[in-house]
Amino acid sequence: MPERLTEMFMDTWTPLIILWITVLPSIYMAPMNQSQVLPSGSSTGLKRLTEEQRILNRSKRGWVWNQMFVLEEFSGPEPILVGRLHTDLDPGSSKIKYILSGDGAGTIFVINDKTGDIHAMKRLDREEKAEYTLTAQAVDRDTNKPLEPPSEFIIKVQDINDNAPEFVDGPYHATVPEMSVVGTFVTKVTATDADDPVYGNSAKLVYSILEGQPYFSIEPHTAIIKTALPNMDREAKEEYFVVIQAKDMGGHMGGLSGTTTVTITLTDVNDNPPKFAQSLYHFSVMEDVALGEPIGRVKANDLDIGENAKSSYDIIEGDGMDIFEISTDAQTQDGIIRVRKPLDFETKKSYTLKVEAANVHIDRRFISGGPFKDTATVKIVVEDADEPPVFSSPTYLLEVHENAAINSVIGQVTAHDPDVSSSPIRFSIDRHTDLERQFNINAEDGKITLATPLDRETNTWHNITIVATETRNHSQVSRVPVAIKVLDVNDNAPEFASEHEAFLCENGKPGQVIQIVSAIDKDDPKNGHYFLYSLLPEMVNNPNFTIKKNEDNTLSILAKHSGFSRQKQEVYLLPIIISDSGNPPMSSTSTLTIRVCGCSSDGIVQSCNVEAYVLPIGLSMGALIAILACIILLLVIVVLFVTLRRHKNEPLIIKDDEDVRENIIRYDDEGGGEEDTEAFDIATLQNPDGINGFLPRKDIKPDLQFMPRQGLAPVPNGVDVDEFINVRLHEADNDPTAPPYDSIQIYGYEGRGSAAGSLSSLESSVSDSDQNFDYLSEWGPRFKRLGELYSVGESDKET
């Protein structure tokens, strides 16, 4: 208690003592040697004049006057006296005038020009301006002449504790890991005080915590915040609100203070293991679920967050470890159970698994707290589903000889319904795999039979697909591939590999190999091909050639003698029998053509034709062929020329003695003139009795194609012309192929039976020579051209 009273006494009187100390120097100046103030050689000096100074004044000494003090924030009814200026030259006769200039002279600081007293007219703030530099000078009042050189002095504003500490960077946010030990660094705060840090304790700060205990502490002088409570758990409380105070005057009573807040967040560490929400999980799944399909999820909760909450799942025990698998969902951290292998309700109806969840990232500092893992039991029930039929084998391989009989059984497939109900199965062939329908299958027992003959040489393999369908549910279908291999039988005779033609030199020697031939066989025996060669029985004693079997299964043709001649015989035919070693053996006869040729001394064939003997010297066969080709070309050109000339001179109108009727041609389109008679077929006008129902037309046929209409019977000679035209008109109107515009109809009939008789000169007894066409020139200009034509004709006849 005495200590407390002493502290209170000191807190009360200390500011008063400090205030007295700061005010006293502004009134009294400490005496110093005059040489420190006055300029060198000066005989006078300025000094403060008070009663006490006069008493204490000593001869030969002056006062240190070049620094004065004034208390900041001082306010009163009258201006505050800062100091007084005086010179030794002033005898007191008021002839000296004091002048003040510099910072704030005349506004802030005012001097009495008679007494030299300096007063502060305004309240000063040290934090705004700490000192002022002024210049004083004494002049003669009458002449304004300086009595002394000007002297410079400073007025300092003396500090008082008028500014509270401030946290410029606040409020603060900081983090610290949870479960940290006591004294763990959290953050550091900083406060500033605008007061003078040198003079007094106005800027001496002390820090303390107002809120946030007992969790955190702060160093009083460094402002470092540390943890004060061990094992703070983020899962219990994550955020703390701390209030920090900074107080000046060293923290003593009467000092000013400022506060700030610090929000401290505990960061997560992996101090919690995963924990399943329940110890037993139940799931059910259909037996026909697809592989990889999820069937359920399990969840292990972790109070930690972020990376510390990640867990991995594993199946550690159970009778379905190879049937199921579990993986982690990266988003939700769930354990997803999936099917790994096919399920079968009829084989096993339930499974029991033991699932473990463990943290991925483990903090070794907390491993002693227990295993960071948890387990749970999962029971999975398999439910029955209507499954498709199951074949006894995933694939089938059948073999059949190519000479197998039609409808013979070549193999069998079997399938069954795996369900408890065991539905009957029907078999069929996917005809997309058997387009030629070479095989059939029994729908009841799955026996595959042959429908058409097989040929291994055409197709060795047949791949078909067998379909098994449940009779009770046609949507349950299974398919299986069946490969059918056609086995070979010896059903093909060997033959020459190619059409051989051998060449024999006239100057050849006996025993010379003329040709080496080889044979092929479409069959494929197991031990490979082995051929036997022989001549026909009637040619065994062939006087010209013989054969020799080679080790490589080929045949050599040899000449028995020399002296072959092209003039005597140019070509020899040698039939050869080729037999295989099959069962039964197959054989064929191939004929080798041997041509006698002229050869050089080196045995190189030069010519194989008999004509070479009769050709003139220097003229080759190629030259003869070229000459012959030119002759044939000339003949073709001549024939074409004659044919064209004959066709050009042939008249367009066939004139004979029996049919000399005029040909009247009428057409509505503008042609090439009156001499153009090639636009129409005049031959149709020659015999009207022979015209059938198909009338010629000179028009454009429509694009649409129709069936030709039935032709009409030939028109009798005694039919009426009007009736004939009406029939033809009705036929044209109803003809679907007729175009919808004017069409030229050619009628090769003039009519008979008229009582007036024919007006035509055709078939009349008067010949052309008896007719006179001079009257045409009298008919006018329209018949002028016709008259000229007939007159020309008459002149031609006379000529």
C-alpha cells in the first residue's frame, strides 16, 4: 500500500515539475561568456534585462541570448513574453530602436522597439513548426542608422504532451497455426507519436493488451504479439479479436493512449483423423450392372480442412476384394465403390467388405495422438436380373470337308439361360454374316448344317454369327462368333503353271534342254505337292523329244536328235500327262508347243517363221507388214471416197416408172427455201397403202417416256378421206407423247373415189412431154418462180 501511494504521488507531481522546468528557461537565460554571442570585435551586446539580471550582472560579461524558448499550445488573455533584447549602447535615453525580422516577425512574434521585449501573439504548435529563426538589430531612432551589426537568434517551440499515439497500419490481421506452443510469434504492431521523442517522455510508448487474454500476449516495448495459451484448437475456435493499446509518457498516469485491433486466425494443421459417419453400410446392386459402374458411396468426415482433410480409401478385408474396388472423389472426398468383375446372382448373392479411410498428408507432430485412419463395414447384396443366354464357349471353331454333303451336320453350339427360371433357347444365324445362305442351324438344338456346296479353293474360311434368344423374353439375346474352316479334298487336277511355248534351234544338239516347265495344283495337300509327268501312251516312243523329271518338281523337255528344219516342220505339239499324289489321284493333259527357229552360233533365237527363207534379202518381216498396212489403208480411203460420192449424187426423191406422182410438202416452219427437200422423209408419200399406225413426226419428243401406243390397221384404199383425217386427228389428240404445240403431220394419202375425179396430173395418161407450163408465167408474180422451174425442166429435156 505504501508503494501504491508513492506511485500515485509521483504520477501527480511529475507533470507539474516537468512543466515548471520547461517554462523557467523561457524567462531566465543561463549566463555565459560574452564572446560566445557577440561578433568578434564588438563592444556591445544584447541581453535580457530583469531585476535579477541587473543584480547578478558582472562587469566584462554578457548574456547568451541567441536561443530562446516558448511553450507550445500556451494560451492566455495576453501575449506571452518570449524574451527581451538590449544593447550596451542604450543609455536609456530612448534613442535606440529595436528591429526584428525573420520567420514570423510581425505576425507571430512582435518586438517592442523601445524596450526590446519579444511577445508571441499566437498559440504555437511544435508538431507544425519546431523553431523559428529571427534577426535582431539596434538602430538610431532618429537616423535609422544601425548601431550594431544584425544578430541572428532562434526561438524554439518547447514540446508538451498534446498528441496521442496512433496505429497508422491498423487494424491488423494475422495468422498462427493451431496447437502452437506458448511464445509462438504471431505478428508485430507499430504505433507512432507526433510529440518530440528527444525532449521528455511525451513520445515514449508502452504497449499492452486490453482484449485477447489469456490467449495472446504482447511485448511492452517491441509490440511483438505472441501466443500465451498452448494447444489452441482451430476446430474449437478459429478466430480471435485482440485489442492493443499504446500509451505515451512511458505508460505512466496522465499519458495519452491509442488503440488498434488485431484479428488473429488459427490456421489448420492435420490434428484430426478421418471418421466414418456410420460403422456399417448397406448397398444392393443388380447382377447385370456394367463394369466400372458405381454402386454406392461411403464418407469419412475430417474436422480438418484443405489438404489436411484429404483421405484415401482402400478395401482391406472381405470376400469381394477382387470383385469390387473403391476410389476417392476429388471433389467431395467420398469413397466410390465400383464393380470390378461381373456379378452372378446364381453364384453368390452377397458380399462383405471392410473399408479403410486414411489421411493422405500426416503431420508427424501429432502422430502420437493415434492412427489417422478409420474403418467401416460394407455389405453388398446382389439382386437377380433377367440375363441373356450364355454360350458354352465364347467362340467356336468348326471344320468341314469341301465335299461334304448337303444338310450334313458340321457342328453344334449350346447355350443356356443363367436365370433361375431357365427359359428355353432358340438359335438362329445372323444372315448379315451369311449372305449366301451356305449354312443352316436347328433352332432347338443348335446343330449347324450345310445348305450349299463348299469349295475350299474359292473360300477357305467362313465366319458366321449365331444368335441365341430366350423364348420368354425376346429382348434377351446373345451372340457368338463361329469360324468354319473348309478342309481340302483332292478335287483339282494339276496343270501347267502358264501357257508354255518352247523354241528349238535348228542347229541344236541331241539331249539339249529345250524348256523347263512347272505345274500347279489348286488343292493343298498336307505333305505338299508331288507331280508325276509322262507322255501319252501312243507317244512314249516319240522320236523327236523326251522328258525328264527334276528334283524341284519341274519337268525338262529334251531333244533326241539334231537337224530340225523349219522347212520340213515348223511346229511340234507334245502332249504331257501331269498327275498328283492325292487320293484318289487327279491328272490332266497339257500340250506343249515346240517351235523350230533359226538361231545364231551362240544359240540365240533369231527367226522362227518359214517365210524368212523366201523373203528378199534386206527386207524384213516388219517392213512387209508396214507395206501391207499402207495398202490396206489406201483401199479403205478409196472405198470411203466412192461411197460418199455415190451418196451425194443419189436423188432425194425415188423416181420410178410406176409411181410418178407429185410430192407436195407442206411445213409451217421456215426452212432453207424451196429447194430444201431434205428436211422431210419424202419416201413416206410414195405408198399410202403401206403406212401403218406409226406416223412420222418432225417434232421434239417429250422427256417423259411412255409405252408405244397400239398401231392402227392399214388404211384400205376405199376409205373416206374425211374419216381418215378424223381418225388421225383423234389419235393425235389422245396421244400422251404428242407435244402441246403445232406438229407437222404427214399424210401419205390423197384420197380416192371422188366423183369429180383426181385433179392431180399423177397417174394420168398425159406424159410430162405433152404438158405445157407456159401458162404459169401468166398467173402473176407469185407463180413466177414456179414457171421458171418448169421452163428450165423443159429446156433440159430438149437438151
